[in-house]
Amino acid sequence: MTKLQQTAGIHHITAFVSDAQANVDFYAGVLGLRLVKKTINFDAPEVYHLYFGNEVGSPGTAITFFPFQAGRKGRVGGGQVGYTTFVVPQGALPFWEARLAKFAIPFDRQERFGETYLRFKDRDGLQLEIVAREAGPRSRWSFGGVSTEHAIKGFGGAVLYSMAPEKTMHTLQHVMGLERVGEDQGLVRFQAPGDLGNLVDVNAVVMGRGHGGAGTVHHIAWRAKDLPDQEQWRSHVEGQGFHPTPIVDRQYFTAIYFREEGEILFEIATDPPGFQRDEPLETLGEKLMLPDWFEPHREQIVQGLAPFEVRVLKEDKE
């Protein structure tokens, strides 16, 4: 009998933004996430790749960004993650309502599947939402005005905008191993067995096509246990008629990529080795880390990158 392939849930989500400092100010300064890795886009070394998450950037907590200063503005639409969902501890939503208001970030409340969501956008228009749930370990990271009592734990999940919703849903259920668990307000919910990044909603309506650029998600990555599991994933995905890339070394995980039939770019990434492979816990994200093959070009690379700092914002100093 063929072994059932089943992902635990979301590993990370990667998006485009325009400005590195504004990106850090929002995700560290406003949302209180930890910058756990400062590196470069291995495929475009003139661009940062910034990773934010809990205290160690555990799988299921890491949102990552490519800041293209001269890049185009994107349009959220079909073939993309429509909303990236963060999860906070039960009882923390009033804190987050007050915090968004303090930073003059407009938000709406939405009820679905018996839960309340706060919906808002980052400075580039990336669509985000926060929900409170009991499941999942609390973050041990506090920064600025965000204590561990209220801190974002990681991903609650995502809302997918598909060009072919039925095919996307088939892939989630029959390729990625998620369980279809409900429908509400035109969304179909799928659940993975993990305790973070495990609830994924698909908009059942075909969405107008989006285009990549600042304020849009580039890809959503799903968890593989380790390299042997990832090799099985690659065979499994290929056996389902998709065309996965070879396994690619991303230093902090290895990855394969394929585009599902709703045109959303999927990645499958390994849980290990993680972000502490080249920096200790205490100083994660403080130094520009380069893979060995780029290290000889460090000086040239640094000259092409705009400096930024992780800083407590004035609203938290007042």
C-alpha cells in the first residue's frame, strides 16, 4: 500500500515588498515578530531575503520577504495567497485591535467558521488577518509594545485565491493530504494535522488574475519532515502529474517547487536544519548571512543593499 503523504501544514509564506526598512518596521516594530534571518535572495543576490517569525523562526511561523526597491506594485488576485493569517493567544484580539488603532492601521472585523478575524494590510498592501486560537505553542519573543502574552504565535493559515478552485481544492485534499472540514461564506476550509498554519480556506469563486509585485505573495510553502520525506514528496507530486523542481538548497531548509492547477506556486520545505545552523539563538538576524558560494562577493553584495535597523517605533516610546 502506498504511504499516505500528508503535510503538517504551512512551513512559510514568502511575499514581495518595496522597502526593507518599512518592512522591518511593520513586521518587527508593529507586529512584534523577530527578524530571525537577514540574507539575500539566492536567485537575485542584489535583493534581501528577510525572515520573521517566533523566537527561532520555527516552521509554521516564518513569513519572508523580498524587498525590491524599484519593483512594480503588485495586484492581489487569482493564482496567489489572498490573505495570510496570523494566530495569537485566546483573549489577545482586543490588544491587537488597540495596537492597530495606535499605529493608524485601518482594520475590519470578519466572522467566519465561528471565529473573529481582524483584517488589515501592511504598508505595501499585503492582505493580512489575525485570529485568536488556543492551539499552538506561544512565542517566547517580545519586542516593542508586544509582550509574550499577546505575541503572534505563527500562522493560523491562509486564504487562497485560485484560478481553478476545484482543482486547487483537489490538490490540497488528494495531493497535500489536508482534510476538507467545512464551508462558510463562499470559502471551503481544509485542515492539516499540525497545530500552526493548519487551517487553509479556498475561495470557491474563480478570482481575477493577480500579478506579482509589492504587496503580493510569491509562494506558500508546506512542511516536509526531513530530506527523505521531501524526496518522497517529490515522487508523490510528480506521480500526480505535476512538474516539481529538483531539490534546492536554501541553507535553512531544502525545497521543491511546483505550480498547482489554480496557478498558485507551492513549495514543499523541510523542517530542518532551521535558522540556528549558522547563528546562535541570541543573535539571530543581526548579521547578513551569505551562503558559501556568495561569501567571496560579500563586499560587493553589501554595497548594493540599503542598510536598515530593527527598532522600537516612536508609538511604543510615547
